[in-house]
Amino acid sequence: MSVDSKTIRIGCGGGFWGDTPEGPRQLIERGQLDYLMLDYLAEVTMSILARVRAKNPQAGYVPDVITHVVRPFAKQIAEQGIKLIVNAGGVNTEACKAAIEKELAAQGVALTVAAVLGDDLMDRTDALRAAGVREMASGEPLPAALVSANAYLGAFPIAQALAAGAQIVVTGRCVDSALVLGPLIHEFGWRAHHHELLSAGSLAGHVIECGPQCTGGFSTDWQALQDGWDDIGFPIAECHADGSFTVSKPEGTGGAVNVATVSEQIAYEVGDPRAYYLPDVCCDWSQVRVTQQGSDRVAVSGARGRAPGPLVKVSATWTDGHRCIATLLVRGREAAAKAHAVGEAILARSARVLMREHLGAFSETSIEALGAEDGYGPHASGTTPREVVLKLAARHPQARALEVLAGEVFPAATGTVQGVAGAHGGRPKVQPVVRLYSFLLDKARVPVRVVVGDGAAADAPWSASLDDPAPRPVATDDTAAPRPAGPSVRVPLAAIAYARSGDKGDLSNVAVMARRPEALPLLREQLTPERVKAWFAHLVRGPVERFDWPGLHGLNFLMHQALGGGGVASLRFDPQGKAHAQMLLDMLVDVPQAWLPELLDGDTHG
């Protein structure tokens, strides 16, 4: 606990565009907040908003900030003195600011709104192409026609807006954690060279940025939490000037804040925990510790940091043809075999039409029998379900080719087998394939500005780089109790570990944490990159990296080319790898037989 008694309470009322409006309601009515933040943006979201703005120059921001937050709660926000921080600006932050101000004026609520500008680089794509920017992973040149291009801005412009009197701050693309770090910089006077503090504040933001994913949602051990999902608590970070913080949720809400739920979220989509690069700081979270402080209260400590370096990440999106995904219910004996036969027939008939119309072959096709464990590949249980859902998908450069496919899906109900049904959603839609293209750019080429109220735009300089951002060595935890002597037994990984998975483009990040510290050496020994790669061989096309995470008694795996292109570029039913952790937890591992009674009793949390 800090010697400074000041505590800043920041709640996250939404983790993505489309999250429940009950999040902001719960936190405004029950959270006793200083700040409310909502994180609306993802890479694909930016491309959707860009297409919306192309049709309407006044659009391109997230309308939920008006309908779910400002319109119903502006008066309560003003009365309680809550400051609102949102990245709802999307690709039209100035229009979002104007829409919020219009709504406030209609209600007669006097709140000052600020906008952070500078992330949108679409007007500089020709210059970037001429400069020879290259994709971070593949080295490919910049695509010819981009849909969006946005730099990840940091937290200092948000702090600057707050210092200038803003009560609502709207950004476009910024790193998610900046929505929390910005208020902490403002409240505690942190500076650019306070790397440890900036890392700790970024960690607080990272923990709560996905809403209830750290309060029992998306949790490995879901059975004890399911009764509270209907009113799951949204997270609150109680932060202090020394960087320490405690995670909690409103009293009486569902879910749980415990070591496992918070640890899983810390490990979510981080990659190398020694080198998590953000615009304001390069974070080293490898030694972070999570400690239970009481019922639904967890303290987090141990974040380290160093200078971020001179480059900023830019995420661009571009269209690469079109795709169509259809689903049909298939019932009866040998339902999975029926589903595959139906899918092959639909594709074959469509291919004949494409050849006749000189449209060329599909670029890629995919058939999955959902319910038959097709996604598990060789690890499927071998059951023979009598009910599956056929997922049929294809890509093609031309939308017309996929319209042919869409028109051939439902005729399968009369032209193939009995038991085909479930066509209630109408003819499947043809959608553009949007791919992610990420590159690094010198911060000097991304000027940032802040507009507060009716004032003029003010420059918001990037934080300086003051030292070498080389990662520190990871200290492995050698203090664990020795492994008991005697024979071993084979159990599912879930018996000794919990896990969390997520995505970054075509990368799947799977974090595995030991339920008991003494199991960590066993995990290191048996969960090798080679074995994990082999386990996911039916899905992963690239290499698998492993990073030690001693503070969380865990390992973090980064699987390359693992998601079929990722996002809406993928034809898979799980294009973000959300189920990869669950699939890995079925892997069998050898554990000391002496642990078996405890595992059988269900006391597996350590």
C-alpha cells in the first residue's frame, strides 16, 4: 500500500463494441468511481467503422457511447463527478466529440469534452508506401488499397486533456491500457521517465480493459461461477501513487475476483512478458505477483518497465476478396459424415457453376461438422453424434462467385440427405475479407493533438526514450517444493493448470499457469514448444514460441500462423483462438502419484 492515501477508482464498463449496456449502468450506479472507461476498438472494428464513414462522412465512430452511456447517464456522471474515458472515436474522433457535445447540450448537462487526434494515417498512405514500410512479421510491402491505418497512441495525451479540464476524453485508436494509464498519469503526476510506474499503471489497464474477463468471465474454472453470469461484476482497479493496485468489483455482483481470474487476464494476449511494448513504456511483467486480499479483492504487484523506444505500432486493414460462411443443422445417424458429404456436394455444384461462368476456382474452402469435434483434429474423442451443425465457408476474389455458393446452400435440404434443416437465418451473406497489416513507424512521423472543448488544438508530444529497451533476463522460480519421489500417473493438463487464449492477427497466444507452484517445473519439462506445436499441428502452420512467466508460475505460448489468417480473413469458426486454451488443457501429462488424492478431491487450485 502506498504511503500516499489517495486512491483512484477506475472501472471498465465494456470490453468491446457490442458489450452489454449493463456494464456502464452497474458501475455508475454501484461502483463509486472516479473514472469510467470503455474499450470499444479492435483491429477489425476499425475497418468496419472506416466503411461506415465512407458512406457517411459524419459517421465512423462507435454510437454506443451515446446510446449506452451519455444519453442515459450524463446527469449521473456529472452529479457524481465521474470522468469518462473512451476510445469510441474510431476513425472519426472529432465527429464523436461533436455528437457527445450535442447530446449533453440537449440534456442541459455541462461537461467539457476533449478529443485526442493523430492516430488516423489514411491521408499518408502514399508517403508510407514510398518510404518502404514493411509488415512486422512477413516483411511484405504496404498493400495497394487500405481500408484503415491507425497508429496506437499512448496515455500522455489523455492526461494532457484531463489537465486542461476535460471531463470526457474521446480517443481514436490507442492502446487499450492507455484508457487507465492516462488518468493515473494525471492524478499522480507520473512522468515519462517513471518507467516502473507507467508499467504498473499499464498493467492495471490491461487487467480491466476486457471488462468481466478478469472477474470470472472467460474463466477456466467456470462451474462455480455460472450462477452469477446474469449479473457478472464489471472490474474496478483501485490505484495508488506508487503503482500498486487492487482489483475488485461492485459488491453483490456475480463472478469472482481471485488469483486465477486475474492471473488469466494478466497473461491474455501479451506474448513475451518481458517485453510487452506500449507507446509510453516497454513493460516487463514476468515477475508480477497476484495476491488474494479478501473476498473478491486481489492485489497485483511486481511490474517493471523501461523506455519504449522511438517506434510506434500501426495497424492497417485491407480487403482481399470476399468470403461466405453458411451453417445448416444436420441430424440423424452418422450426422458428421452426412454433414461433410453435404458440404462437399454444395462446393462441387458451385464449382461447376463457377467454371461455366468463367469465374475461376475458390481461393480457399472449409468444411467443419460442429459438434463432431472437427476442430480437435486427431485429438477428437471419437464419439458419433446424431446432431451436428455443418459450417461451410469459401473465399474468392469476386463477390459474384460467393453469391453462387450462397444460393446453393439451402437446396441441399431437398437434394442431399434427410435431416438437413435450420435455415432460419436466410441466405448466407457475402462479406469482404479484411486482413490485418501491422508495421512500425517513427513516432516523429505521427503528430498527436488534443482538442478540449471549444479550444484550439494543442500538440501532445510523445514521451521520450531515455534508455536501451533491451529485455532483462527472466529469473526462473527455483523455490518450488521438490517433486515427490515415486511413480507417476497420467492426468489431463487441466488437473494441474489453468489457461487462457486469445489472438493478435494470425497469432494465437495460449498462457498456461500452474495451480500449485511445485507443478511449474513439470510444466516446463512436458509442455515444450515442440509438443505444443504437435498438439495443434492440424491448426498451426508456423513456429511456436515459449516464454517463461515465473511470477504467475506459468508459461506463455505464441503460435504463429495459427488462425487461418485471423479475424474476418479466416474461414474457421474460431478465428480468434478463443478455444485453444481449452483444447490444450486436454493434453495428458505425467504427475506424481502422491498428488492424486488431492486432484481427485477437486482441490486443484494450490
